[in-house]
Amino acid sequence: MTTKYALHETLELHELLTFKNLCLTKSSTMSSLVKCEELKAILTMDVTTGKQHIQQLQELLQNGGSNL
């Protein structure tokens, strides 16, 4: 069963996806610049989970989003 989201829900998903992409870019960029190994590990973990979250948001949009 495919669920269609209301327009405001689809827009919220797009907004979250944009935000997560920005966070991923920032974490990825910063991880190559930092010297602290502990901070680098945190940023690397954030990149990994960020990619998973982006994939999940994209799947939600593909499976239930309306055509904008």
C-alpha cells in the first residue's frame, strides 16, 4: 500500500532533505580540516549517519511524495 503525503508533509520532507544535505557537506568538509582525532571521529560518524538519513528521506519522498 502506497501512502500519499499531503503537500505540506512533502514540503517538510524536502526541507529536511535539504538540511541534511547541508549538514553532510559541512561535516564532510570539516572532518578533513580538523586536527583533533576525537572531533574527526565524531564528524566521520555524522557523515555516515547523515548518508543513511538522506537515503531514508529520499525513499520516503519516492514512495509517498506527491509530484511537485
